[in-house]
Amino acid sequence: MRILDQDVSGGSAIAYAGLIEKIEILRSTLRWSARLERPDIEKLLRQFTALRDEVMQLSHRERFVKAAAAEPARPRQAPGERRQALLERSFVFEGTFGDNPKLLEALEIAEKAAPTDLPVLIDGESGTGKELMAKVIHANGARADKPFISVNCGAIPENLLESELFGHRKGAFTGAASDRKGKFESAHRGTIFLDEIGELPLTGQVKLLRVLEAHEIQRVGSDEAIAVDARIVAATNRNLRRFCEEGRFREDLFYRLSVIHLTLPPLRERKDEIPLLIAYFGDEAAEALKRRPVALSPRLRDFLLDYAYPGNIRELRNLIYRISCLAGETAGLEHLPEALRPVSPAFPAPAGSADAAIPKSLSDAKRAASDEAEKALLERGLQEVGGTVAELARRWDMNRSHLQTLLKKHGIHSKDFRRAAAPDKSP
Ligand SMILES: Nc1ncnc2c1ncn2[C@@H]1O[C@H](COP(=O)(O)OP(=O)(O)OP(=O)(O)O)[C@@H](O)[C@H]1O
Ligand SMILES: [Mg+2]
């Protein structure tokens, strides 16, 4: 995990000297001008604004670097103690659960980053809690009582992007029936969460960069510059460094967004926490569904402890809510979604049983498990891309015809997933 991409502390003396020099130039301009016309005043004001931004940025970095240096990570401190220490400092967890060292490290960095306005980039696989972490950063900062505006950059069609982010004037384009505020204006004084930033097209990246530099936006169809003060938190499940190398993401934007860079661990790296997470979400689901916490059959418990969770915490949470909703007192394998059930047609679960039958040999069991896992993954993948095989092949970096062959082998029809195109972003 990276805290800062560059070591800014070493260069700060030089940076401050540069700022003082600029201030002196402005002071002498003012002192020696006999008379200032409006354009001169505006020019000076612009220079002052730029200077103020530089000072703010430098001081935020300084504060962050100092805080980070003052309290070095204490790896030997027990996870429970680290969580307790955060609690004692009135840290707002926003429901973030877990004692995994990487998660705690992310929370400790979030604690230090929250009071600053430094941009934060959060990466991690799908469902690892990136949006939750963005809310944690917002909730622990001075902007907590101001808006938190979430924008899914991957879900906005390219031609509507500018209007969504920056708003538009009435009549700016066909369908612009009235003036409309964009997400940046809505996030004024608060936080804007730019989700799936890796999906932002290059044209949008240029526009975003301009806003980050000037701290002002222009609505589509308007010349008026509107000042916006929104703290930026961005998230991605892509490797943005690789995207930069491939020319798909602007490097300058990457560096601007990732002054603080947090990476959230996938659930398979926190396997020891799965029992605790099951209990946590089991209680949460019981409360939400107004029932007693569901008990798990031994085979369901084994499955939940071993499963790979490609959808990470979201998937685990959804599974627990599902079984809490469907099961009576005790949940069994039959309460899992069909695509996940570790039962091959060769080993069907006996009717009415809370668990499946046991395979006859180890190799049968392995084959059945591997087939089922492959099928489940294909179905989940298709669900996520709304049934578009080409897109799935691209995401998984595999040959499209090989993917088609696998789908055929399992009797999966991509068109059956077309209606479920919108990915489930809700818990
Ligand atoms: N550490 C955690 N403790 C409790 N709940 C969590 C944790 N991490 C994630 N969750 C829950 O898991 C679900 C998914 O989290 P979130 O939406 O933040 O993930 P994400 O990384 O943004 O996913 P995606 O990449 O798919 O958008 C949410 O319901 C969230 O509350
Ligand atoms: Mg998300």
C-alpha cells in the first residue's frame, strides 16, 4: 500500500521558497503600480487564487506527511488493539467490519487522510468495500455534514458524461429542457466519489483533469466558470498503472488522483475472518429481516468457509441475506443460489435434505467441484456483463471462441443473462 506516490516532504523547503518568491513578485507588482485597471486586478486575483491553491495543497501534504510520520504503523500491535485504538480516537467505521491487518492499515490511513482535502484513490477487486471506504473518509473529515455524491463513471454514456458531471444550460443540446446542476456542483463543499474511474473515457479524463487543476467547472452550453470545492475520492477495480502504460488512462490524472492510494484486500486474503463475517452479517440480516439468526448446516458452513468469493464481501453478505431470507431455523446447501450449489447432476441432493449427497470417490468429487465452480463463475461473469460474451472475454483476457466453447459445454446461453444487465450495486 502506498501512502504518497512521491516523497513530498524532502522537497517542501524548496516548494515553500518558490511560493515566497511568487508572493514577493505579487507584492511588488501591487506596491509599484500607480494605477490598476480592471483587467490588471483580475489578473492579479487569478494569480492570488493559484497561489492560494498551491499553499493549500502543500500544507495538506505537509499535514498528512507529518501525521503519517508521527505515528508509524505498529505492526506488532494486535489487530484488536488497533481497532480499539481507532475507536478510542472516535473513528467512524460506517459499519466496516474486520481485523485484517491490511484492512486496519487502510482504515488508519483513511483516518489520517480524512481531515485533509487530498485526493484518495481506492483500488481493490469488486465488492471489497471501496465505496464503503470512501464513505469512511467522508464521515471522518470536516465535510461529514456536507453531501457525499457518488458517480459511477462506467455507467454514464460518453455523450452524457460532461452534462452529468458538470451540468448543462437549458437548450445546450436536444433534450436539455432546463438548466441542470452536475454532480460536481452538487458535491460543493462535500465529497465527490468517482467510482469505476478506470472506465472514464479519455475525453472525460481531460475534462476531469481541467476541473482538478482549476477547481471550477462550466456547465455544458455556458461560458460562466463556477467555482467548486469538492473533495475527490476515486475508486477502481482496474490496474490503473497498467492502463497508463497502455495509454488507456492519463498518467497525469492518475498522479493527481492517487496522492493517497489505498488498496483493499480481497476476501480470499482474509479467509480467517470469514467465520466472523458470517456471524456479523447473520446478525445484521436477522435484524433487517426481523427473524432469529439462521443456523448453518455443517456442509453449508464448510462451503461458505471454502468458497472463493469472486464477488468478495458483497457476495458473502448477499449470500447470508439470501439464506437468512429463504431458510427456516437451519440453512443448508439448497439455500445457496443454484449456480453456486456444489452439487453436480451425478450427485443430486436427496429431496428435502438440508445437504447434498456425498460423491463416491475423491476424483469424482474433484471433477464435480471443478465443473460446478467453472459453471458458477461463467454464470456470474455473464451476469456482471449483462450477457455480453465479448465483454466477458475482454475482462477475463481470454479468447472469445474458447469462452463460447466453455459456455456450450455447460449449456449456458448468454442471452439468458441479457435482462440482468444492470450489475447489482446494492447490498
Ligand atoms: N469490511 C466490511 N465490513 C462490512 N461490510 C462490508 C465491508 N466491506 C464491504 N462491505 C459491504 O459489502 C458490500 C459491498 O461494498 P462496496 O459497495 O463498498 O464494494 P465495492 O468495492 O465498491 O464494490 P464494486 O467494485 O463492485 O463497486 C456493501 O454492502 C458493504 O457495506
Ligand atoms: Mg463500488
